[in-house]
Amino acid sequence: RLAGWDDLTDVHVARLCVLAALHDAGKVNHSFQDQAFPNAPRSKGHVRPMIDVLESSEWQETLLLPLHLEKTFTWFESERELTHFLMATWGHHGEPVKPKHAVPAWLWEPNDHRDPIAALDELGRSARRWFPMAFDDATPFPARRSSFQHAFNGLLTLADWIGSSFPYQDDEDVDVLHRARTLAHDRLTKQAMLAQSYQDSLKGPIGFEGILKKKTWTPHPVQDLTLNHPVYDGGSVTVLESDTGSGKTEAAIARFFRLYRAGLVDGLYFAVPTRTAAKQLFARVYRIVKTVCARFGTEPPPVVQAVPGYYNVDGVEGTPIAPFIVRWHDNLEEDEARERRWAAEGPKRYLAGAIVVGTIDQALLSALQVRHGHMRGAALLRHFLVVDEVHASDVYMTRLLDAVLEHHLAAGGHALLMSATLGTEARMQLTDQTVRTAEDVPQPADAAQRGYPLVTHVSAERKEPTAEPAAPSGYRKSVTMTTAPIAGNPAAVAERAIAAARQGARVLIIRNRVQDCRDVQAALLAALDNEARDLLLCVDGTPVPHHSRYAGEDRARLDAAIEAAFGAEDEDGNEIPIRGTIAVATQTVQMSLDISASLLMTDLCPVDVLLQRIGRLHRHGRMHPGAFGTPRCVVLTPASRDLSPAVVMKGELAGKGLNGPHGLGTVYADLRALEATWRLLEDDTPVVWTIPDDNRRLVEHGTNPHALQRIVEELAGTEPDEARGAWRRHAEWVIGERTADLLSAKHVLIERHKLFGLQEFREDLDKVQTRLGQDDVRVELPEAQPSPLVPKTGPSIRALSIPDHLIRDRGDESVSFDDLEASDMDQDEKGFSFTANGRRFRYDRMGLTRVGKA
């Protein structure tokens, strides 16, 4: 598809195989070969020396003719195309390499030990012998199909990595190619990259049997529609909009099995927003895959959890004992385990798995200028790409996702994007390439008339999408919405939560900022004293908040704790009782998690985010106690109704590096969206939002570009002069920030529109990231420390990730950090303190806190 053809002929496949056979030609140079001997000088490698030849007319004839490359000139429309394919072939170690240096003669000239030129001749002759069909007549590879070159490089890099551990064989009596093909077929079948045996075993109709948890359940209309809408052979993208808890996950898996059995995809990558959600979803997906395959009497393909720092395949956990070496805690035979779990043993391999559940970050990395980005991108092309909780409030991530989709669809791939809270503008941008500006978007009142739930389907060209509304699932919840101007009063927040918990309610408090989260937790501890262990979220009896500033080992404990306190069932399938419990958290729990609260207390945020948070209310169809028999949500607001004082001179919010209250300016920078949400909460007294009936109306009036522009026009016309100017300046600043974010995305994306040899990765690859503002610095501890959450288990914490803005001050933004080592360790019974980059930090049951300068 990327070549612009329906398929590759056997001749074209053989030609790519010849190039692949030459990928390590550079290893014959003296510098590389001398590494077999002690005290050899540092090798110049085998990639750079070969690529530099392409820039040297003096050496091209000497080194390229022995490889018999003159025989390949007819394979391409120009010699330029061949050059770029050779750069894609020889630059197979994770990033493009451009010719820059003169070729040292001593690398290649024969000496007393060996003759590199003779070795190149032998390799070239072998390639011709192995793949004779490559030299038959055929149409040349098309010119200027640069994405085809990029994908070939990624596929070759993946093949090189898999094949690098084949056992070496120098027996001249062995048919090397036959043996290699046998090894490859066996290995790729076990890894399920060759998926045909698994696909062929799915005999019979694909429906929801084994996917829906209870056999007596019938699929919702939107699930049926997602499964059964037409299949475009040339690739497609589907946007599924439905309320939280309506079975979008099950619909996605059913659609995957339909495509999988038809041979249109060879795997699944299921992307969710957070690590916590990925770990929880993995268990659900594995259970479903195992059940469905058991129904057909076949072994399931490997199901991989793609969360860095965690090792889990098919529900079996592993422990790393060396880079890319994991000890798996079961009795599976070693060779079988190594092959089946190969993709799970390092993040760069994740997308090579068969059925993979991970964060959206792993998918976005396939489009970024990061090491092995091309390999990730090639591996992803074979998957059904499912992205949960898609939204458009993050312009940077949305642009990265669009780049992933562009490449995926151009290769004939299939994708499903799911959301409970997608606005019309975002849906149109994802499904219709003819949409150019906000003026193409309908007005809020018109957009709100669009059906909900809604399935929008379009072919890979993304023109003329078809939108089909579905009947609601029948499940509704009416949420009583109130506001409380106590966002700045942690004690008042704690008081309300305690009163509800004492009535038996599960209370979930979501704050936008980690500091606000900790302040409420401290207020709860002070108010409850000895009662804290009974009413607060605990890890092994230690009351804790739930946020991101914990060590990886403790994050796993926090996730398990909140699932045990707010989930539906325990690991044995027993129903978890609803009892008075309070959990204080940040955005770590707001999306994709299958937890259920009786009362939600949340900071003000954009309405699409608020609806996601409301999705944690009254799930699982169970009754909650007393006054909480119907779901209730309290939105914590600032004491002042006027948001304009948060805007400073240039239109940015005071919180951008200063003191924006409660995430208004740091976490959510668009005041217009926050004002729109606040207005929706003031329509009536009390306000009752019926989910899902009101979803479309709320999202359109809270995020539609026309609605946001009207807010600015209204406030600029009625507020005092200073406020009027502030709102106009802020609207202009938001547009400027979004433009800057788009430019930031452009500068880090793989430029697949360029010929492979013209692509050059940034020098600061470590600064390329999937989310703006998410830089962390890893700090190694001089010796392992016990977790303050479970101190009796002994030392387990060896490193901490510290947010970039905590480890540096204004003025040293340009300083680049590699991993740091902590110093001045000080341990006590409640935690430990240390120094990093001249800043003092403390780590205890409240997580990581910066406490000053050393």
C-alpha cells in the first residue's frame, strides 16, 4: 500500500530480501572484525563506515561493485532511489544515519589477516544465489514513495533484532537459507507475528459470545453496530462515541476478532491514557481473549501488558535480571517462554506483540524521532489500533496521534477511536480530511442535535464519513451537580467527605494538582486521627493519596489498593462490598479505570474531562447507601466567581510558572473552557445531568469553538475595561499556544514525507516526548530504601522519577539532565530524604515532595 500498489509480486519481495541480506555488509571492515581480539581499538562499527561509502565516489566503485549492486539499478526508477534504499538498509540500528565522513582506506584494503573486498564479493554472490527471482524482469519500485522506504527500514530493524539470536551455524553442508527460513517460521509462529494458524483456528461466526461477561447479556445496539459495520479492505478508521460503561471495550475486541479472522489485521494494540488504566484493562482483555479462544478450542495468541517497568504476558509476571532478559514466574518450557514473551521484555519491542494493552504513549512513539521509532511504526502497521478516551484538548498529542493514523491508514491499516466526550470539531478532524478551519464546524445548537451514541466510519482516505446513531443502551444515571466555593479550603473538603463516608458512601475526591491532593489528605488525617485507617484509602494499613509522584513499586500498590476499595470484584470474582471509604487522587484515576464511587468531589475542569470523572460514579449497576442511592457530584470552585484575575499582561494565565490556583492555568490553561463548564453548572438549581442523554449537549456547549468565542465576546462586552482586555488577550494567547504546540509536534515527528536519507533525527533525542510538560528526571538512590507504604517488606526502592519543574528553578531551564544520583540520604521511620541537583526532597506516605534547597 505504501508503494502505491495493491500488493508486492514475488519478484519485488525477493528484491527486498536481497537488500536485507546486505544489511550487515559493513561488518567485514577491519575495525569491526578486530573486536574479536583482545586490546583492539574501539570499533568504528558497521553502519557508519558503509553509509559513508555512499558519499565517496572514490570508494563506491571499489566497495559497491563487489556486492553486485549494478545488477539492482533496474529495480528503481533512478540511482537516487537506490541510494536512499541502501541508506534505509544500512541504517538499521534505530535511527537514520547520513554520510558525513571521509572513508578511511585502512578499513577496507586487504591486509595479512583478511580481505574485506573479497568478503563483500562473497556476500553479493550469496544474495544472488539465495534470491535468484529478484533479478527477473519486473516494474521498478516507484519513485518518491518515501514512506515505503521508512517502513522497509523499520521492518528490517525488527527482523534484524529477532534474527540476531539465531544460533550460529558454519557447517558448509547445511543449506543456510533453508535452515534460516525454518528457524524464522518457527520463531515468528510462536511469537504470533505469523498469525495465520491462530486466525484459521477461529472457525464459525464472530459475535459477543465469550466477550460479554455473562452469557445471558445481549449486546447493546452500539456494540452490534461497531462489530457489524462494513469492512474496507484498504483500511479504515471508526470513531465510537458512547457513554462510560456502555461496553466500548467489548465492542472493540469483537471488532478486532472479526478483522483478525478475516486476515485484515495480524494483531491488536489497545491504547489507554494512563498506566493504571492499562494494567487494569490488560486483565480484562486477557480474560476475554482466553475465553473466546477456548470457545473455538484453540490456544490464544500471547497477550502482552505494555507498561514500562512491569512484565506480564498471559497473566504471568516476570522479573528482569538483565537488559532484555526476564525470569518468568511459571513452569513454561524455557524456549517456548522466550519466544512467546519476546515482545514483553523491553518497551521498544511492545508493538511487535500479538495482542498488546498499553498506554497511548507507546503508539505515539511510533511516529516520533526516537531510537527505534521506525521499528515501532512498522510493527504497529499490522495491528488493529484501538485508542480509548480520545479527546482534542491536548493539541500536541492530537497532532502526534494524527501522524500515527496517517501512516497507519496509508498502509491499509484499521483503527478504532473511542470516547464518551468527543466534540464535533474533534470528530470531524479525525474522520474528514476536507475539514480545514473552525468555520467548518457546526454551531453548538446544531452540533448538539447529532445522535448519541454514534458510530462514524470512513475508509482510509478519510473522505465522506458515514455517521450512524445507535439506540441508547437503556442505562441512565441522573447526576445531581452542585458547586462549592471551597477549592482553597482543604479542611472544608475533608469535612464534607468524612460526613458522606460515615453514611457508608464511597467518596472519590479528584484534585487537579498534586499539592491540593496532598493538602486534602493531610486535612483528612488531622480530622480523623485514629479513624483514618477505617475510612481512608490504605496500602497495608497506611492511609495514602493516589497521584503520580510515587516510585514505580508504590504506584503498583496504589493501583491495587484503589481497585480493591472501589472495584466491582476481587481477583477471585467475589463482589467487593460498598462501604464508607475516601480516596483523594489526581487525574491518575479519571479515565478508563473500572472503579465506582457514590460521591464525586472534583476541581473545576473542562466539561469533557468532568464527564470522564463522572464516569467513575455509580458503575456496575449496584445500589449505594442511603442519600447516595442516586449519584452526586460536587464541583469545587474558587471563592471568586471571576476568573479574569488569573490572566496576566500577555494573556497567559498566572499559573504558567506562577501561582495558578487549583490547576486553573497549570493543568487546564484555557480559561474559556473552564468558564463554559462553570456556566453549565449554573443553568438550574439544582442542576441534574442525565447521562448519556445530556452528553452531546454538554460537550458541544463546553468545547465547541463557536461557544468559546461567544464567551469571550460576552465577557469583553460586559466586564470592566481591565477584565475585558484580559479575556481578549487570553483568547489570543490560547491560539498562540496551540500554534506553538503544533510546531513543537512538527519538529519531533518522523518526516516520512522525505526520502529516507534526507531524514535526520534531532540530536537531543532524549528530549523528544509524547506529552508536553511531562519531562521526568530519574534519580538513582545510592542504596535501596524501604517503601514508606510497606516498610516491613524491606528495601525495594532504588530510583525515583522527579518532574522536571521540581528539580530545576527558573534560570536553569537550558540545563540538560541525564540520570542523577541522590546524595545526603537521611532515613527515618516515616520515609527518607535526599539531595539531587542541589534540591532537597522527601519521600514518605504522601509521595515525593520538594522541601527546599540543600
